[in-house]
Amino acid sequence: MAIARAKELRAMSEDDLREKLSEYRAELRRLLAQTSAGVRPENPGRVRELKRTIARILTILHEKERKG
């Protein structure tokens, strides 16, 4: 059910990862705004999925930075 698996993300370049990160953050902001406005999102589990994927991308970016 993951949006992107860690194996797929590790194969991406840093630029691609940063682009995906901004896309996922924008989607998360949109869903959280819907929730705070009182509108029920289509898929409430998507918020949790997005948060986990964002954390996964950040972890991979930090790993790549440490390697040099």
C-alpha cells in the first residue's frame, strides 16, 4: 500500500527525490487543510501513508548526503 517503496526510492537521483518530496508535501498539506476545514478526505489512510513516505525520502536523502 506504500506510495513508493524504499528500494524504488534508493534507485532515484537526489533531484528526483527532492521533486517527489515536494509533491508529497503539497499533497499532504492539501489533505490536512481539508481535514481542518471539516471536509472528510476520500482516503483518510492516505495522510499516514504520505507522512511515512516523506520520512522515508528524508532518510534516504540523509543517507546519500552522508556517503558523500
